[in-house]
Amino acid sequence: MKIAIFGAGSLGTVLGAYLAKAGLAPELIARNRAHVDALNRDGAHVCGTVDFIQPVRALTPDEMEGAYDLVFFLVKQTGTKEALDQLEGHLSGESIVCTLQNGLPEAAIEERLGAAHVVGCTVEWGAEWKAPGLAALTSEPSALSFSIGKSSGVIDDDLAKVKEVLSAMGETAVTANLPGIRWSKLLINSMLSGMSAVTGATFGEAAAHPEALSCAQEIANECIRTAQAAGVSMEKFKGVSLPALLSYRGKLKKRVLRPVVRAMVKPHRLLRASMLQDLEKGKPCEIDAINGAVCRTARRCGVPTPYNDAAVAVIRDIEAGKAKPSFENLKRFPKS
């Protein structure tokens, strides 16, 4: 198969290195010329919880040639339209596009490309871009896993092909309930990435801070109520039912669950949200696709989401230069 990783930033560089190490020879596509040059010259250096260098082939979008059989689509949702403009001429009628983006990205891609060969994938590990050619794996190697599915719920040859490739890096589960696994990942992103971006902390630092942890729990509870109101049956995440694990009604149950949340975060304690990394670079982040997606769905379903609303408001102010990531921002959340 001719494989592309379109949007080879932090996650894409790590994924590309692992696939190349397995002999699959993906092409890593990135707009950053310095990054592309470093990858071609020195290889992909993956540091963090592992440390290895893997020769890879990297290109800028204008250097792509021919059609790809399988594209792993990793651009930020803020850049989806532009990326599809660049990619569409390199797809055949049988090309598979697997989106590993955050949030609920399938609808926009299916509207543009058609739903037949679009695969959704949740990434259950984290990475951070460090420098041209260098990306850090910030989750434990034991946490490398994916879940894949199609919006239609069918399980077909496309999913079998994607699973075979991704399994070269980590455990890959196939689901007939893509919305369910998307909402489970959206809950994780909203509570942990949201708090990381608000506070400027790693996942572990946010979980260790009592007030940040409390707000994260409220965000998770709002996600669960919203998914239920929207008729989504949330799939297990890494074998765990998040509604069963994280939902609560009273303050006592909430306190009892705090060690559970901290234990859940532990394998990803070093992770800094990609939203936070974007904010630190002065770039727009994916808040509208993460906590914002929860808020929009909740409004349609009549579910109040004051904690997700607060996360969105704080992060938009950070984007506008009116605030900075800090634990001080927790003062803007409701008292829990």
C-alpha cells in the first residue's frame, strides 16, 4: 500500500516513525519545511518515554505525487478544509482516508469526500512536538492503542486494512459504534486537555491539583449527561466504561472517585494538551472541536454545561491575548 501521514506534527511524526520501523514506508506530509528537511536528513527522532531514531521519507504537500491507498489524516480541525484541498487530487475512488483528529471530525470529511471510504480513529496516547525532526511520546509505551470504525456502523475491508497497518504500532480495536468511542475520547479530551490548556499544566499536574481535578470531574459529568441526552451509547475506553467509572450525583461519590481519576491519568501524566502547545505558540487551538463540541450538542439537547462553557470562555480569552494559561483561571469556573 502507498501510505501517507498527512499532518505529520507530533502525533504524525511518532506514528510515522513506528510504521516505518515496521517496514511500511509511509510518506510523512507536513507544511513545516524545516521539519521535513530534518526528517529526511536525520530521520524521525522519537524521545520521551522511548528513545529511537528511524529513517523516514517526508514531503511538503506540494511535493506529493500520485494517489495514496491509505491516508492517515492528522491535521488540526482548524485546518481541515485547506488540507482536503491539498489532498483531494491525490485520492482515487478506492483510497481510504482515516481521520485521527480530535473531536467529531467525520461529518466534515464525509461531506467533502463521501462516506464510503472514510474511517474514524481515536488515538489513545499523546505526543508533543519538540523541534524539527523531534517529537516526544508522552504516554507510556504500554498505552499505545487505537479504536477505529465507520459512521455507518459497517465493519468491512477498509477497517481490516487500517487495523493491519495501525497494529504495527499498537493494539487496534474495531467498533461498530464509532459515535460511542468518539464521545468517550471527547470526554477524555474535554476533561484533561481542557484543564491542561486552562491551567498550563501537564495532565498529571492538573490531576494533582484539587480544584483543577474537581473541575475536570464536572466537565466529564457534563459530557456523560450530554452523550446520554443525544442518544449516544458511550463505548468502553481502554476496556473501561467511563460513565460507570466517572459519573456521580453527590459530592461524596465525587470525592470517592478522585483517586480513580488520578490512576486513570497516570500513564499519560507527562502529556501536555495539543491545545496548550498551540496556545503557547500563539496559534488558534481546537477548543471549538473539543469542549465546544460538547457545549453545542448540549444546547441542542437542553443539557446545562457550565464547566465546559467556562473552559471554552477561558481558552478563547487566552487565544485573544486577554489571559494566559494558569491555575488562576480556575477562579472563573463555578464553585464545585
